[in-house]
Amino acid sequence: MADDQSSLRQIQGIVKWFDPTKGYGFVVSDEGGPDILLHVNILRNFGQSSVADGSSVTVLTHATERGVQAVEVVAIVPPARDDAPVLSDFVDMDIEELKTLPLRPARVKWFDKGKGFGFANLFGYGDDVFLHVEVLRQSGLADLQPGEAIAMRSISGRRGCMAVEVQAWEAAISETASEEE
């Protein structure tokens, strides 16, 4: 957090791009002005290691000699998508029904953004769960790191157990707490 809190501003904007390998990206403010630097450490404090390009974000910013930087992520909303299934495996499934599946805790085994897929392990479940990059994008994520804690909704598909939604662990905890209230 910035030392001089009088210069903090809450800004809403769109993720222009974010590269987890480089460890940073930029947000374009809805109000205009210079691009806002979003560092991976600030994103990690929110509970995510990546964010999909085009996601709507609310961030606290601080103006420095080197430009405007995000110092805290307040909210992330994935990019708007139509309700069409992102994978052929989901074509015959009711999208609203998929959203009612339980969020279950998981840990990323590995994910290769270049290949467009990876696997995770659901706690208490022996088989690997297939993670497709399009499911990540639809969920507002761009990449995952080995060992990262996530929550996911999954189905038993034609190719085995598959994720239909992936959330950052902290976001999933917040959603679960809200549903219990």
C-alpha cells in the first residue's frame, strides 16, 4: 500500500493486457488518462496470479514519478461473453445448470498456456481434472501456476473429468460465504 494515502484513487477500467510471465500488465481507466501498471504481486494480494485481457477491474491507484500504478485490486469481473458453450463438450448442457454445480477446492498440477490446457487435482478426488484455456478465459483468468489454490466447478465429460468454471481461491471463498448467508 502506498505511504501517502491522500493520493490514492479508486479507478474502474479494463485490462488492456496482462502477461503472467513478465509479471505485469496494464489497465485502461474508464475515465481516460495514462495506462495503469498492474503488477503480479498486487494481483496476487487479491488471490489471483493472472487476469484475462478485457476483464473489468476496480483498483486503487497511486501516481508516482514513473506513472500511475495499481496498489490494490478491489474487484475483477471477467470479460462479457455470450452464453454459448466454450467447448464442444458443453454443447448439450444447460449453462444455468452448470452454474449451480458446487465450487470445490483444487490445486493446479500444471498448466501450459501455450498448449492451451493443463490439469488440477480436486481435494478428495483421485483423478486429474482437465483445465482448458477457454474455460480459464471465460472465468476471467489468463494463466495458472503449479500449486496454485483454486476452486472449480467440474463435470464428467466425454474426455473424463473437466473444469467448466475456475475461480481464484479467495473469490470462491467469498462466493460460498455469500451463498450461506
